[in-house]
Amino acid sequence: MQFSAWSHRNSQNRFSSRYKFPREVKAFNWESHKHGWWKNLEKKVADLAKCGFTSAWLPPATHSFSPEGYLPQNLYSLDSSYGSHLELKALLQKLHQNKVRAMADIVINHRVGTTRGHGGAYNRYDGIPLPWSEHAVTSCSGGMGSRSTGDNFHGVPNIDHTQAFVRKDIIGWLKWLRQNIGFQDFRFDFAKGYAPKFVKEYVEESKPIFSVGEYWDTCNYCPPDYRLDYNQDSHRQRIINWLDNTGGLCAAFDFTTKGILQAAVKGELWRLRDPQGKPPGVMGWWPSRSVTFIENHDTGSTQGYAYILTHPGIPTIFYDHFYDSGDSTHNQIVKLMNIRRQQDIHSRSAIKILEVGSDLYSAIIDNKVCMKIGNGSWCPSGKEWKLATSGHRYAVWHK
């Protein structure tokens, strides 16, 4: 069933209003497992709380064949390359004390087997909790289950979510993470790998406070030079469809906004207004489910944060940008976060885009905040507007 963008612009927010101003930090990077991460992060918790973060996305905490955590095997073992289960519990307790919710990275698309089974593949899980047979693995990844309901994650047995016993076990594990371990939020890894109706069931049964899916889809590019298309409606519609099929119970990372913003800051800021005058990503159609983020410095980190931290959606800050890019970048992000909080800019704030050009983008949000990015000369008219902060190629005003 195709869902129109219009239906979502008028949909009600199903998340509690108590959490309509979330600010999330991706609290790790690909090298974090080398640095005693649970202990390292525990030292940062008080600062994260002081800076206004409400949720900290942690790396996968379970036993994994890869040190980064994305090849899980024993889901009930919390001794990982990031630290021991006792160190993890201490971190979660510290987060709870500081009123920062812990987000678990939920890797349930694939699982590494312990013994060889059907076809000589490692597709059995003998000798560990959740001792599944080959019937828990999709037939298209070497198992004896049904075909996958999503994309394959190649090289690893993919979990067959159509099996009732598999879903029952996964729900039991998610409840254990919530009720026994202390995680409050969930991030669903590789959400393209299984049907969104299963995410709906998992969220309904385990009841995280907030959840987000990684529905990573490639943006649209034009041959022959494969330049990014201006119109990315079909790309964001695919994410919208995924959101719809979770029953609106789960948010999604706004990969459309990320892809467009990464191209826009390179002298194509006109990309940041769609033909209807709205933001061109998921943010423009269903902002209360749009988790906005900046992947790397190519996006122009401070300029990119000036965009997502003043706009609707649910902004996410990357650990490296916040702590490893120098005091100047850290302080600029904190100032932008403070403006968002003090001016009550939230996931469904109203936005009016004022001007766009190759090197200028300006907008007004909730009639409380004005901002511009790019080198183009611009400032709001009216004496009521006061400059709140500025930096490399951006400025923000409030009344």
C-alpha cells in the first residue's frame, strides 16, 4: 500500500509529549572498542547530562565475533570488547542517575552460529541461550526457514522473523534488556533486513520509551555523471513507508536529509527546499519521526549542526564531533543545543524557508528562531531579532 506524504504531515504524534524535545548522542565510533569504552563513557555522563542530552546511543553490548559488536552470537552475554557486564551496569546506573536514557543497539537481522548444521553452514546455536536450530535462519542465507522478508546481510546467517519461536525469544531478550539491564531506548540495526511489521511487534511488546530504525537506503542519482537528484521524494517515501508499516511506533534515521545536506553545503544550498517549499528530507513530511544526523565532516559539521539543531526532527550529535574535534566545535554545538532548548524548538516545530541559493539558506522556526547557513549575506529584518550565536558559515538569531 502506498502512503501519501500528506497523510503523515497531519498524523498525530504517538510518542509521549514528555519526550518531544529529545536530543540524542551517538556515544561511540568504530574504534571505541579499543579504549575500554564503558569506563571511558562513564566519565562523560555528567557532561552529557549538563549539555542537555536525553538519550545516549551505545554500541552493541552483547558478545560478538566482530569487536565492533555487529556480528552477535550469545545475545545474553554482556561481556564484550567494550567492557565487562559489570562495567556496563555501572555505566547504565550512572546514566539513569543523570536522567540520560541508554539506547541499546539491537542487532537482530543476523546472528553467528556455534555449530555446523544444514548444508555444513554455521546455522545452529547449540550450547548458548536461545539455542535455535537451522529453522531460525532464512533459506536464502543457508538455513531451513522461510525466505527473508527484507534484504540479505551477506556472509552471516540471517534470522527468520516469520518463525513464532524466534519472535518470542527476541521479545523475551528485549524485555530483559529493558527490565533487568536498564536500557530504555532501542536502535534497530539494518532495519532493511526484515519486514517493519516485526519492528512494530517488538516495540509493542518490549515498550521502549523511544525507538529508531536504521532504514538505510541509497539516494537517487542521475546518470551519466550520477549527480544527486534534486527531487528525492521517492527516497524519503520509502522511509515513510517503512515508518507506516511499524504503525508509527518507531522513528527512522533521516538518510534523505543527510544525503541532501552533504551535497548542499558544497555550494548547492538550494537543495534544502523542496518544490513545495518544505525541507526536502523525511523532516519535511513526518518530522516527529525524523531522526536527523550528520555522518562526517564532509557535511560541514558546525554548519550542518546549525541546520539540524534549529530545525524540526530529532537531532543526533556524533561523539567525535562533540568530544574529538576541539573545544571550539564542542562549544558551538553546545550553544546551538542551548538555543534549541531555551526556545522550545522541538520535533514538530513549524518552519518557513525564507531564501535559498547556491551559497545561502535561511529559515524561521516557530517564529522564535531565525538562522542562515552559507557565505551569502543575510540577516532577519526587525529589531526584535538578536544574534544568539554564529560561526563558520552560519548564524542564528532569536527574539
